[in-house]
Amino acid sequence: TAEKTNDIPAINNLVSAELLESDALKKDLVLNYFSQFEDIYKTIFATRVRGLSPAEKKIRLRLLVVANTNDKSIGTSCRFDMLRIQETFTDITEYLGIGFSVDTIAGDRFNKKNVIGAVEQLRGSPADILVFYYSGHGFRKPTDKRKFPFMELRGRGEKDYMTNSMNIEDVYKMLLGNTKARLKLVISDCCNAEVTATNTEGTPVSGKKSSGFDWEENN
């Protein structure tokens, strides 16, 4: 019988060879030979993190949190949301090494007038970042065709939720018109259905709520 040989091809079988510079190693090309889970792929396309320049370190992130903490049904969860969002952006800005300030409209400060005033004061330089975050009741008005919810901003003793409300889109437009900050982020954690709609009920799901959204240092 013939003696078995290994499967390594002889050098004579090599048709051609080409040295590729690192700039030529695109993902589509490398994925023809390696999976995204292999070390060589991870090494080539690993995220590079750089430090901030002196100018970038002057960037300031200003956070405005609006939370309906006095509400009997959701006040406790709104308070937790308020604390979590402050903790998250505190961690992010400390990691980046940029400035940070926060203002909260909650408790007895919670009403439409104070929210509008705080949004008007939420300004920044062309390099700054502005973040608006709302946690509370939200709803959709039948006569308003916008896809974003209305924040229910009734203060203590106020009854009319239709008048004491503000659309999330209005907040964004105010920020666009009032400030030159390079980034405006508007986040709402609320319902977006007509108030006359019937809530769907089901068996409660076991488990606890997460501690907030995670963030990735490389990103």
C-alpha cells in the first residue's frame, strides 16, 4: 500500500502571493478566510480608543430630567428612573473626562410652566451636548397626528391633563431653535396611546426590572 502523506500542500502548488498592507484588510475580504469570532479578526478590527484633545475636554453635557415622582401609581418608578439616568450620564461623562451638569423637574416642581422654563434655559456652546429625559405618564391626542407622545405635566392640584401637557417633538424643536449645541438628545419613557384606549392585561411576568440601560466604553 502507498504510504500516507500529510495534507499540507507542497510549495510548488502555490500559484501566487501578494503582501497586503493593513489598509487593504477590509472586513468583507477578511471574512472570506476568518470568522468574526477568531482572534485574528478581532485583532485587526478591534476598536481603538483615543484620549480627548484639550479642546474636546471643554465639552459639557447638560442633562435635564423631568420625572413625575408625586404620581400615586408610577411615582416610585419615576423616581428610580430619575436616579438611574443621572447615574448613567455621570458615569459616561466621568469616563470621557468632560463637564457635566444636571437639573431635575420633579416633586413639587413638576408642572408644565417649570418644564418649559427649564427647556428654554437648556443651552450650550457649539461643542456641547444637551440631553432631555422624561419619565411619567404619556398619551396621544386624537386630533394630533404626530407620532411622538404628549407628556402629562399636571402639577399639584391641576386637573386638566389636555392643557397641562406638552409634546416631545415640541421639546426637540425648542432645543433646535434656542441653542447652538452640536448634539441634542430627547428621550421619553412613557405611554403613547389615546387615553380612552383600554389597557391590555395579562399574567404578571416574573423577574425584576433592569437597573437601566447599559453603555459600552468603546462606543
